Amino acid sequence: MDVESYTDLIPLIFLGFVFFIVAVSALYWAAKKGQLRNFDSQAKTIFTDEEPEGEVSDSFPSKKIRNKKAEIRK
């Protein structure tokens, strides 16, 4: 690769630098706002009394039920 062709990489290098700066800024913001503290409590915020932690509330139908529904359709 000739030296002249390296100038074609300047936009790519610039975009990589911008991406790096944005990523570091996002991590700094998250650390400053306390987003990186106490991961366990943050992970449990999606659970409610209707869908408690550790209980399966959604599942796929079993194969037996699907087979029965296919027989009914025929």
C-alpha cells in the first residue's frame, strides 16, 4: 500500500476517534449519575407484584397441546 493511499483512511480514523470520545463520555456520564452502582437492585426494577422475581409467568405451549390443536383443525 502506497503512502498516498493512507490519506483515504483519514475519514475512518476520524470516525473512530469520534466514536471513542462518545463512548468514554457515555461511561463518564453513567458513572457520574450513579448508573453503575448496585447492579442487583437495578436489575430487579422490572419485576412487579403481578410478575414477581423467580416465577415463570410466560411460557411456550407444550408439544402435546400443539399436536391436539393441529388434530382439531383437521
